[in-house]
Amino acid sequence: MESLEHWDYANYFSGQEIAMLLIGCDPASATSVDLKKAYPTYKLTRDAYHAALSLADGNPFLDEEKLYLKSKLLKRHCRTKTEAGEDLLDLEEMLFEKQQFARQDVVDWIKSNSLKSKYAFELEQETPEKYRKKVQHVVEKHGGNKTKAAKELGITPQRVGQLLKAREGPKPLSFNAHDPFGKVAKSFKLKASQK
């Protein structure tokens, strides 16, 4: 399966992109075979959107408890005001092909329908420690070359160095204000170890 990590930076997805990512295909490099393979998930996404439209329009036959794709944002997004001030659905704006779905709406929809996705729409929060480990791994991959690692990570070599130092931990502080470099403490430890 091809890497889909570059989609982690997207905050909004079209219906076709959602369908392709659900089956693990990169929408940017999709072939006609991939599009055919993704059609069932595309149809599922489109049907969920149309169900949200019906729900927003007050269709009594839909289960309001079930979360439909984009139903929370639909009324606000697809309505415009006429000159008389009345609410009017903008049919051109409601076309499924024109919609962009927020990442969190897609995550909620996938969870509420117990769907399986080969692409993780819900991004894992990266802790500072995880990021430092990632930096360490990339530096090791490049044989200790911080410049190459920085280029791959998209940060400066200086920042790579800072992150590696942060992993080592801070240097201990001197306990004596008159001995800021710890020379007396070091000599005291040497004398104690010689006894």
C-alpha cells in the first residue's frame, strides 16, 4: 500500500477523496481501476450526504439519532438569505461534488457507522517525546548527519541539535552560587572517591 501520510496535512476532503482514502488509495494518483474499486465507498459517502440533506430538510423518515455526514454544518453552509430575508436552500452549493468535508466530521461519521478505513482520518497527537524519538530515528537513518535529517524533517539543523540535546536532559545545576561551574563539587567528589 502506498504512503498516505501527506494527507495528514489536509483539513478538508471531497467525497471522492474520502472514498479513495477509506480503501487505502491515494486520490492524487488514482487510476481508473482505483476509481472503480472505490465506487462502493463513494456511493456510501454520497448517500450519507444526501441523508444529511433530507434530515436538514425535515424528512421524518430518517433516524435523527444517527449521525449523517456533515449534518451538523449543513443548514448553516447551504442556506443563503433572499432579499426579503427568508431562508433559501442554495441548490448549486448543495451538490455533493462541490462539498468539502471537515476532517473531524469524517472521523465522527466513520465512528458512528463503525466503518473501517485503511487511512487514519483521526490523527494521533504527537507528544514532544514522540517527536524527539522521531528526530533521533531520522538522524540515525542518515548516519548522524543532522543536515540531511533536518531536510527530511523540514526543520533547521540547529533545531535538530536542540531536540537531541533536550533528549539527553538538562545538565545538573550547581548547588553553590560561588561555584557556578561545579569545579569545587567535582573536586569534592574526586576526594571522596579516593578515600
